[in-house]
Amino acid sequence: MNSKINWSEKVKHLDETIRKEIGIEGENEAKHILIKVQTKASEAIEPAFIVGEDEVFLDLFVLSPQGPGITSTAVLKDNIQSVGVIGGVSAEKIDPSEIPDETPLLDDVGGLYQ
């Protein structure tokens, strides 16, 4: 049933509706719409944005709550219970030199498996 839903279009329509309701339509169009995906699993996937979809999968980039990291993931569309709009990410460009190196994170994990 969910595999026939075009979540990209639904989210875009939800964002437009929310923008109209709060009076910011047409201002600074969001490049990526942040969403929350509730699946049949207990925890929601958030904040995330859609990067693609087909008949079976919804492809997402999930933003890390600890910092500027991004994780790519795919969700089976049949496992989706709901999708909600959280907000939008503007088209502002970030200087790549401002993104911290994640190598120290990998070094910290080594001690967990001793």
C-alpha cells in the first residue's frame, strides 16, 4: 500500500501548506525539507531529508544529532507509518573547511572492543 505513495510529492505539498498557514510562502524556498519518518520500528528517523525514491525504497540522508554528520539510509516504503515535516534547510552554502574532521570519532570506537 505505502509503496504507491510518492513521499517526495507529499512532503513538498505539506511544506507548501505549512508555509501558507504560518505566512512565509514564497520566502526563501527550502532546498531540502526536513522530515520525521515513523516506521513500524519503535524509534522515528529524524531529522532527515529525502534524496530519492522508487517503488520499494525511500532514500534518506539523516542528520546527526551530535554534529554536522550525515548518514545515508533507505527505508522500505511498506514499513512507513507516517511522514511529518519538521522544517526546511535553506540553500546557504557552507564552507567545507568549517566541517570538522570525523577521524577522531573512529579512533574513540577502538577502545570499546578490547
